Amino acid sequence: MTSAWTRPALFWAEAVPAAGEVVLDGPEGRHAADVRRVRPGEVVLLGDGAGTRARAEVTDVARGRVVTRVLERRSEPAPALRIVLAQALVKGDRGELAVELATEAGVDAVLPWRAERCVARWDDGPRGEKALARWRATAREAAKQARRARLPEVAPPVTTRDLAARGDAVLLLEATAEHSLATVPLPDEGDLVLVVGPEGGVTDDERAQLVDAGAREVRMGRDVLRTSTAAAVALGALGARTARWG
């Protein structure tokens, strides 16, 4: 990918036309005009979060509002193999860090997982909704920082039973697993669910539910990674082993 599609700042737009004018207002307009301080003549990237981006020239700037003119548009197809992260809920900002790093590493979707040993508890109410909103906002900002064409979906929380019922290929990260992520067979297409447990680890019952449903336990090296960084490291390995980095 050329620098023309990686260096300019990216801003989200409701729609990215093939030509014509696109106005950034609201939060994106304020970010572009008041934080990034873009200027007329500058080239920026516009993205719809669904695979389409455009190079656009800034033609006018006002407080909280930027007008651009589309120069070139590209659409990126969805990957044949999608990586879905089932991330155990984490107390404090470590959960948001996990989402941020995974998004920058290319994850396609995130499933907040209510694992048994999670210290954090997302209730089915305002507190849970607020926590989910923070994860979604983190993914949105991280995708923008990484100049991504596609914004990863952050779904509502799931249980272990939900994960076991998905029917997808599932890899459970486990430090004591016999098989390595470097050698385990991988599918070429469809959804690959990467399960990252909480700091206290996955319980025997959870492991049994997932393995009985077809999940494979895999390890990454000799060291134990924090739950906030494990997914990003695994995504790097999967990118190198599959066509996702092609």
C-alpha cells in the first residue's frame, strides 16, 4: 500500500462517494478542524468503516466543520478469513487496551466474554451499556489511527455457552496447551474465533465446554502474556501464517 493511503489522517464519514463534496461536522468535523487543524489544500482520508476509503482534498475549514473534495476512492473486500476475538472482560482500562491493540493488529470483530473468573462484571443495565460503549469507542478510534478501511464490530457480551454454540473454528489460548499457534492447522475462510481468557485463567469447566464443541487449545511461546496483550500478539502470528497480510 502506498504512503498516499497510509500517511494522511483518516476521518469517518457516513458515506464516501466516488466524486464530489463531503462535509465533516459533528465529532469528526471538530476533530479535523479543531484538533488536527487541517488546512485547505491538505489531503486527508475519508472512510465509511465498511471497506470504502477515499483520498480527499480539504477545500474549506470552519470551527468544527471541514469541507473536502473526493480525489480518488477505493473499496477493500472483506477478508476471506475473519478473526473474531472473544476477549474476557477486564477490570479498569486494560479491557480497552486489549481492544485498542487488537484493532490496530487487524481484528475483524470483538466479542466481550463473560468468563467465570472475570473480575469485571458488565450488568444488563446502564453500567454494562456504558462499558460496551467505551469498548466500541476505543475500536473506532484505534481503527482511525491505523487507517483501517473496516471498523471492527464490538458485539454485546457473550457467555461460554454462546461461544460453544457458534460452530466456527475456535482457538483457545492456553499457556499449557500441547499444540503451538505456529503449527496448528488454520482454515482458509470463514470465521476463526480467538479466545483470550481473564488474568485468573480459564476454568476447567469452560475449557471442557469449548473443547467439546470443537475448540483447539494453543499456546504462544514459553511466556505467559497479559490478557490485554495476548490477542494482539496472536493476531500478528495469524497474519503471518495466513493470506491476511498478502
